[in-house]
Amino acid sequence: MDGIRFLTEDGVSLEGELRLPDGGARASAVLCHAHPRLGGSKDHPVLWAIRNELAHRGIAVLGFNFRGTMRSGGSYGGGRAEVRDVAAAVGVVREAAGGPTLVAGWSFGANVALRAAVDDDRVAALALVALPLGERDVDVPDVPPRAVLAAFDRPVLLVAGEGDPIAPVPELRNLAARLARAEVAVVPGTDHFFWRREGELATVVGGFAERALGLA
């Protein structure tokens, strides 16, 4: 695992960690963390599990901290300026590894990942974990409008815990119906934080990544 720093389009210095798989990368991925003001960072066990799973499947993975988080520069941007952070991270990981690129996000990070991807053709697939759609304890911008979602013709995974009030399964299914190529996965017996179910979640994301990126 290599620690790196990189700049966004608006000149903010972000810290990240690049995990390269053994034997060369077949694809790349960017991981977007949960809400910075609620303790979110690249170092949460949920993201560690996903990072390790993707690397095991031959994918180079960049985890990073959004602006204003830990040792990243800048200040919290309300989920809007953070779209630039994702764009910069995608550029960095694509320089490090060839092949298609997945962007995955958890909670706040899922919201930012979705809004970043709709305007970035470099993103081949999206894995959105516990996307906030229910109780708005997580302060995030609205998801893109219906017409934008309908035009997004790339694979999308929507995954949540069975008992997650922030990403209720019925709301995920409603959102999936607005997307051209979406699938929904539910992890039973857990909630927004996937406590002790991180490995199961990571397996779901890894399997989707292989299918969506044409690696299976």
C-alpha cells in the first residue's frame, strides 16, 4: 500500500492510499468514504474490506480522504465540491493501472460518487453502498434528476443492509427502476454500518465489479 498525495482541479491537495494487486492490475477503482462531519474517512473497516476484496480480484484501488478530512487540504464542500475530488482520484488511479474504472462509495460517498459519475465518461461502473435515500440524518445533496439517471447507461450496484433506515430497500428499488442498468443487493441482518458483515458486503461489491468491468 502506497501513500500518495494528488491535486484536484481547483488546487486542493488530497491524501490517499493506492493498493496494487499482486501480478498486475486488470482494472482500477476509486473508493469514496462516508460523511466527513460524522467521522467518515478512508480508514473505515467497510472501505478496508472492499479495498482488499477488489485488490484480491486484480483491481488497483485508490482510497482517499475528501477535502477537509484528516490530512487532506481544503475544507468540507457540502458534498458538492467533493465531486472534484472524485474526478481527480479517477485520473490518478487510471494513470496507475489500465483497464476500466469502477467508482464505489459508501453513504455520503455513494451520493458524491453517483453525481460525479454522471458527468465522467471515464467511470465504467458504479457501486453505491448505503446510498442515503430515507431518513436524512446524513446531510447530502439530492440525487440527479430522473432524466439524468435514465440517460446513465452504465452498470450500477445499489447495496444496503436489510435494516438500514438511511438507505431503505424499497427506496433503493425505486431508484434502480430509474436507472438503465441497475441491480439491487441486500445484506441480511445488518444496517447502515455493516457491523461484522463487512466481508459479506465486500464479496457482493467484488462480484459486481468483476461482472460490470468484464473481468469475470
